[in-house]
Amino acid sequence: FGYTDQEGILKKASTLKRFNFRSNISGKSSNDKFNYGTSFTLNYSESNEPNSIGSGAINRNFVLGANQSVPYISPASYVPGEGGNIPVVFANTPLFLLDRRDTYTRREDEIKIIANVNASYKITDNLTFRTSFGGDFTDEQLLRVEAPFSFNAILFAADGDNTPGFSDQDSNRSVAMNFNNSLTWSKVFADKHSLEVSLFSEYFKAHRRSFGFRQLGFDPATFSPGDGASFVNDNADNDNYVDTGRASVRDAGLFSYFGFVDYDYDSKYGFSATLRRDASYR
């Protein structure tokens, strides 16, 4: 088991929490002909990251604000929830950024599972069969929200827009699977000649699904990042609240079979060759 809880250099806006579980099991038969192993890893992480950490204008760039802000503006001058009332002058850069820190949300949640099962069986002293199957599952949820009462939302709101702000929500899910088999024959002749011949097959399949949307407009009275209770519907009077959706489907596959021959003489001279064929779908 493992657990991590870290805070970054930007107070309240830069954090990481991670939980992970790992298990490994291996075993073999009493005659050592059959061997097996499994591995399993479960990870969950939640991270908060500020956007535009080193880019953008003074109202979004925390690095620029820290280096070029005037020293006589006190953070105590910032009133939470009153970002729209900050006068738009360069000297107030620290207040712009304090409001950005408190009213902008960027959170990413991820679940990742990796599992593998492998086994081998010694059919004869010279012939061995091996197989393995692995899977990788990832689920990501990304949320980016600019509150309706923030300095930036109000500053860039269209005329007549009294409920600004935006929310980007994205869901991404991917699954990848890999299945391998091999049959290996090896033998040493007259203590000087060694020969190994192997046949392999590999099957890989991956699927990715993503969906997301951008919501424009929030009711400040019911606003909560990630919740739809405050969403403002579009109306016939203007186009301030036209929402957009996005989605994608991606599939990929690969089936391969190949052979390998390796010959060695007295640990001085050797020869190896490989022949492979792939069939790909993307």
C-alpha cells in the first residue's frame, strides 16, 4: 500500500493526492516444470494544478506576478468573492492573481489499473512454452472552471452578460490488452554447438473513448465547480451561453507472429535471424 499527500509551492492551488496498491504473486510446481506469476497495481490520484503558471497576461501568470508586482499592495486588500470589483490597473496584479487562485479550478482525477499474468511449462528438457496476458485500464476526469464572480469572468464578459464563467469537463477512458505466446526449443551439442529456435505470437488491442463539453454561464447563487445546478441555458436574446460538445472514438489492433533462430559455436562465432509479420488495424 502507498499514500502520498503533497502541496506545491502555490498555496491552495497546487496539490497532489495519490493512493496505490500493489500485489505480486509467483509460484511453481514441485518438479519445477510449471512456473507462474501475477502482478496487479491499482492507482488513484487527485491533482489540482493552476493554469498559465508561467505564461499569459498579468491576470493569469503567477510567475510574472510574483516577479513584477509592486511591493506595496497587501494581500489583505483582496476580498474573496469580490474579484469583479478590483480596479483594472497594473499595480493590482497581486490581487488579480489571488482572485485567480481562489476562483479558478483545475482538477484531474485518475484511476489506473495494470495487471499481468504469466506462466511457463517445460514440455521436455529442451522445449518450453510461455504465455502472458497484460491489461492496462485508465480513467481520467478533467475539470476546469472559472467562477462567475471571478475577476477574469467579469472582465471579459460580453455586454449584458451578468452570469459569466465557463466550465470544461472531459472524460477519457482507455483500455489496452496484450497477449503473448512463445514456444522455444534449445539444445547444446558436443559442448560447443548451441542452437535455439523460437516461435512467437503477439496480439495487441486498444480502445479509447473520450467525451467533453464546455458550459458557458453560471448562476452565482447556486454555483459549485463541477455541478450542473448553476448552468445557465442559452436563450433567444443573445449567444452568450452557447455550449459546445466534443467526443472521439479510437481503436487500434496489432497481430504479429515471428520466428527466431540463434546458433553459437564455442562462444566465439554466432548467427541469428528473425522473420516477422505484422497485421495492423488503426
